[in-house]
Amino acid sequence: MSHLRPSVAVAARDDATDQFLKLIQNPFNTDLSEKAFWSSFGYSFGAAVLFALLFCILRPYNGTVYAPRLKHTDEKHAPPPVDKGVFSWVSPVVKTREQVLAEKIGVDATLFLRFIKMSRNLMIALSIVGLGVYVPLNLVENGRNKATSDSNYFVRLTPIGVWGKACWAHVVVSYTFDILICFFIWSNYRTVTKLRRQYLDSPEYQESLHSRTLMITDIPPACKTDGGVSQIVAEVDTTGNPSGIIARNVKGLPELIEEHDEVVKELESVLAKYCKNPNKLPAKRPRCKTQKGDPCYSTVTKVDAIDYLTSRIKQLKVDIMEKRKSVDQQRTMPYGFASYTNIEEAHNVAFAARQKHPQGTTIQLAPKPSDLIWENLPLDRNRRRWGSFMNNFWVAILTLVWTAPNALIAVFLANLSNLGSVWPAFQDQLIRNPKTWGAIQGILAPLVTTLFYLALPVIFRRLAVYAGDHSRTSRERHVTQKLYAFFVFNNLIVFSLFSTAWKYIATVKDAQRGGGDIWDAIRSSHPLSNLLTAFCDVSPFWLNYLLQRNFGAALDLSQLIKLAKGYLTGRLLSTTPRERIELSAPPPFDYAAYYNNFLFYSTVALVFAPFQPLVLPVTAFYFTLDTFTKSYLLLYVFVTKHESGGAFWRVLVNRLLFATLLANVVTTIFIIDRRESIVQIILMVPLLAVIAGFKFYCQRTFDDDLHYYTKGLRSKEHRMSSMKPKHDRVGVRFGHPALYKKLIVPLVDEKANHLLEEIIRDQSDAGFSETNDYTDTYKMHRLSIHHKGQTDAPTDATFEVVNESQMNFENFRNREDFRGIGGDGDLYSNPIELSRSNSPESRQDTRSNSIGSVSRSVDLADEEGATYPTGYHPPQQNLRPQTTTRQYSDVSVEQVSITDRETDWSEVNLLRGAAPLGRMPSDK
């Protein structure tokens, strides 16, 4: 009988294959869908209530996690105070008006909340219409046509039995939906435009340097001088008098600084572990491998970690100083900046240059210096196009690769009875415990997809680094666009319609076996009917998916993940002082991920409304809940890392209109298959033109006012009469951060202070320091908060000792090495950009070194331009600062009041009084 075994195995394998193909063709069996819905509803609602109660109980006792903005922001940006009552947080969230929100949390965060409220109101309005029409229509038509013998309520709500004249209801509802969507967008477009205009008129923007600065990229070699930048701008505006600078090559310097910072943090980590118990040090000193690029070692070898990292830091510091000295001799770069004396002039030129590319360049308004991605600015058009192409290519590959596991999730996890069909042992479990597995089915598939999509924004952001974006805010917008495209294609289209595609494949396979005509077989399989049936079958899954979003909203509010992370990190790991400071800082808000989620949920609701009307109220409930949770989080917890002033709005509108268009296409397909007459189809066609026309109207009416402060060039006489009197002829100091960024020093816990001399061996030979050899570099002066407005003695500290009570972001928020953690400085009355402004008519320039301080008043009215970057001059000589190996962090933990703390600009105004290359500042 042994000769029969292969044939039996083949037959079994064929049966399994046929069974799998049948499941692929019809994966969404609805036997468990009702149980899954109630399971998902109970799980998400119960978890949401539980997390909300935990938040209410824990919030009053942990301000570092639940209200960091209240502790760290200045008086102007501080949110409304809230007491320790369990529900005291509700009142400021409900009562704080949008005008106050824009001042407290910024325009980007205010726009985010407005978009949630718009989505909530829109879904409520659509729910009233959709439930009022679709529910009675489907119930009546299904009963009349006896289309559903199933007692499942969710099946009876689908339009399986809707035919003929009843399709007129879908035509009317489509027009009603489109009108409502356009109305809500139009109404909010006007409000957002006013919000944007208020931002442009705000003192912060009016006084900022980037508001009156243009960025010029793709500059040809013949124009790569200061005068060349001004000449390019003059081709657009012949009456203006901008101050132009060309960028210098800093090749290798950013990488050196990044390596220096990494080595400093590694040394901090080594010291934290080694000195965890200062009274009982480990018997052996820590060891590490040498860095691969270290010129002091020919091969990678293990050495004493503390000695090696300390010496490596000193060597990198020497290399950085030497690199900064040589910047004057580096070649110029194909980008530059042009500054005007007033905002109106700069915006007029930017508006006029929209469609112009003088000498092949691109002229646009400059982002904030902290927002720029400096390494992408030198890229030419071809390299940016190639980077964008490769970014899109890898996104497409990831989208296609995820199709297979996405299909398997839809087949086996979204419907566990399919898994039982190919796994007999599991089928027995399903039969014994149908309610239990029905509950699991309602949770499992949405939970798995949610976990994957938590990591997706990180992946897309990594890919977007190479796309050539000039600013971080524009990169975030592109990440949002690609995330949305991925979700719609893979999560909505592929997930919902792949069963129909497999039916076509099975039809072709059967036709080939029987020798029949393949095209006739496809037509006889009723493709449109199969398509609509697939939408009806998958609709319970999306209902469960949207229900579980309520759980996610409450989890965000509870901040349990951050709370657990902070607790476990402090208990289990040897955290460094720097890590503890960073953990206490307000976290940045991930706009790209949240915007994508909201857009995708809206798209699901619009597309599946005709097939499962309950998705509308479920989505409306989610947006209602998230209105409260996100309002609190943006008021008290999160910060905007890089403020764009509402630049996300057009991205949101375009995706919402696309979702409307997609919903119209799906409804049109339904009417084509179920129509009574061709008139019903013809009446659906104008909806496409309505959406396109509305988009064109908004673009022409609002978009320019959103982006530009003023539009259109004015005459020279009018320009001169409206010009603010300023003696600033330099106008701009947009320099690469690598030229002026302060090098960080290792932070050491004070409990290990007495061990430093024993641990750090032979570190007294440092014969170098950060001097003012280059205009954009400066001495490492520490500020004393005890004595406001004064600087401590000049030092070249090797370590900085920090007391445990000082390890809080509140004590370090004005330090340059911590500014990028809790936002870009605007929330703490210490905007980074103002540190490089030259707006004042004259200023007192104090340059300190180890020998003494030289004060001189510099009048910038006498400065002339040069063909080299403004602010560059030969190194000063004979500066030999002293070296110290230890410094105490002079921070008073008692002085934590925000309202009575003055702003100290001694570390910020770095470029005042800088002279052009070849000229020293005047000693007048």
C-alpha cells in the first residue's frame, strides 16, 4: 500500500489548496460579526472608561507627566492653571477659546484641534442624513426583496437588496454629502485664513528674522557671491535693496559635531553605570571598543572606556575648532539668503517669484533656521528628484510587500472560522466556545494592524530624510501624504477588495481547465456584484476597527506608556543626568501620524457609509471623544517642535476632498450595477466636476492669503514711504548651526563628584579651548541664574556636575544644548532665531575670553557687503584661555517661578557686531 501514499498526500494538498482559495474568495463570513461587534464595543468602551479614570486619579500627583507645559513654559504661553480635583481639567479644556489657544499652544496645535472639531461636526451632520436615509431604506428593501435570510442585524443594514428606483436615494444622499463636506471645508477655510493672518500679524512673527528673509536655492556658479544673491533677487524686484549672503561649505563639520555629541553621551552612560553606587565601585573599570574611524588606532581594539572616551572627546574638540577656523577658505555653496528691512517687501518679492526661476534658481520664503534641513540645501534639482524618486520607490515596495500579510490578516484574523476551516483542531475550539472566539475576533485583527501602523510613521520618516526636503515641517507634510496613500491603498482598497480579485483569478483558472473563453467567464462572474458584496462583507470589520479607536484616544490621554517608561527607566536602568532631564521635557506632538489617522478614519466612514451606515455615528463619537483628549494633551502635555503657522491645512483639505471623490466613485459603481436607468449614472458624473471646481475656488480665493503676508510689487516711492527706519544693512545672519553650535560637555551626577579625580586620569593637558577664532563660534560661558544677567568665569569645562534635585528640564530649558528637546524655544521666551537677528539699530557687543572682556559699541550702518559670507573675518590672535576639568551647574532649584524669571541673552546674541571677511569690527 506504500505506493498509494504519494497520491493520497497530493490529494490532501490539493484539497487544502482548494479550501484556501475558497477562503480567499470569501473571507468575511458574517457568522461571528455580531458577537465581534459587541465584543469590540465592550472592550473599547470599557478600556476607554478605565484609562480615563486612571488619568483623572493620577493627573493631580504627577505634573511632570500630565502637565509639563504648565511647569516649563513662560507666562505668555502657560496654559490655564488647573487644581488637583479629579475632574478639574475639564473646565479649562472646554472654556479656553481658540484665540487664547493660538497664543498658548501655537497655530499648528490650534489648527489640529480645529480640524478635529470640524471632522466631529461633519460626521454628526452626515450621521443624521445617513442614518435617516440608509437605515430605513436598506431594512425596507432587504425585507421586500427577501435578499437577506440571515438574522444578523448588521447584514440587514447593508444594501444587498437595494435595486432599481431605490438607487435614487443614493444619488440624493451623494449630493447632500458633497454639499455638506464642501460647506464645512469652506467655512473652516475662512476661519483658518483669519487664524493665519493673526499669526502673520503677531509680534513673534513680525519681529522674527525669517519673516523678512528669502531663501534662494540652485544658484549657478557665476552667482555664488553675496552680490550674486542680491543680483538674482533683483531680476524679480528691481526697486528693492536686499542684503544677500551666500552659504559656505561646512563639509565634515556637522558630522564631527554629531560624533562628538555621541561620544559625550556614551561617556555619560559609562560613568552612570560605573558610578551607580559611588560607595562601592565595580572591581574592574569599564572597557569599550575603539571607534572604527579613530586615527589613533589602526585596528579596532578594546581599551579602558573612560580614558578612551575622554581623550576622544578632546581630540574631536580640537578637530572641530580647527575645522571652524578653516571655514573662511572653503568654497561657497549653491544656496543663500536675502533679507529685507520689512516683511511686506520680502513677501511681495516671494509672491512675484512664484512662477519665475531667475537664472535657474528657486526663490521662496525662508523657514526658521531651526526648521531647515541644512544637509539638503546644497542638493541640486536632479539630486532632489532622484531622492524623491527613491523615496517613493521604497514606499511603493513597502506598500506591495505588506499586501500579502494584510491579505492573510483579512482572511484568518478578521474571520476565525476561516482559520478553523484549514485547522481542524482549532475548528473544534470554535464550536465549543463560539462566544469567546467571537469576542477575540472583534479584537485581534484591528489590534494587529494597529500595532504595525504605530511603527509605520517612523519608517516613512526615515525614508523621507533622503527625499531632499528643505525643512522639517515640509518633510512632515510629505510623510503625512505618503502615510495616507499607504493606508488608503493597503488598508482600505487591498484589504477590502482582494477577495473580488481572487474570484477573478479562480474564474480564469476554471476557464483554462475547461477550455472555455476567459473573457466570457469573467463577464459571467458578475464582477460589479462581487465587488459590492465584498464591501458589504468587510463592513463589520471596519465598524470594529473604528470602535477600537476610542480605546486609543483614552490611552493617549492616560499617558500610561510614558508613565511606565519613566518608572521602569528610573528603576531598572542607570540613567544619565542628561536622559533624566530629557525625560522631564514636554514631548513633541506627532502631527503626521495623528493627521493621517483622522484622515483615514474619515475616508473609511465616507466610503462605507452606503454599505454600513453605523460607521458614521461611530466615527462621530470617536472625534467627539478625541476633541476633549487632544485639547488637554496639547494644552498641558505636548509641544510643537517646529511651528509652521498652519501649513498643514491644504494637505488636510486635499485628502478630505479625495476621500469624498473616492466615496462618489464607489457609490457610482453601486448605481451602475443596481440602476433603474442610465439617468442615475449620468447624474453622478457632475459630482466629480463639483469637487474639482470647489478645490479650484479655494485655491484661488484662500491659498495665497494663507502663505503670503502681502502680494504684488509696489512702486519704489510707495516702498520707501512705508519702510521702517532701520540702520541694519546686513539684514540676515543665516549661518549653518555647525558654525556656532555649542559643544556639549558630559553631565555627571553630583554623588560621583568626589570620584572624578580618581576616575579621570591625566586630563590636565588640554591646551585648547573654544575661542572666538570664527565669528559664528563662541566661548562656552555658563549662565548663573542666581545672578541674572551675569556670566560665570570663562571656562573650558571637561565635566559638569549636576545635583539630583536639578535634573529637571525646567532648570535647563534655556540652555542651548537642551533647546531642541522641548520645542524650538518660543515657549520659554528664548526663541532661537532671535539669537541671530540684527534688527536693532546699534548694540553693545561684549566678547569674553580668559584674559578679560572687551566691550565695544558697533554701529551696523557703516558695514558694507562683501563677496564673501557676511560675518566671516580672520581669527583673533593671542587668545589662550585657561582650562578647567570640572564645573558645577549653577542652577537654583528654589528659583522655579516662571513669571519672575528674566530672560538672559548673553549666550544667544552670537553674531552682533560681526564684520565682513577682511574687516575687523570698528573700535569706535
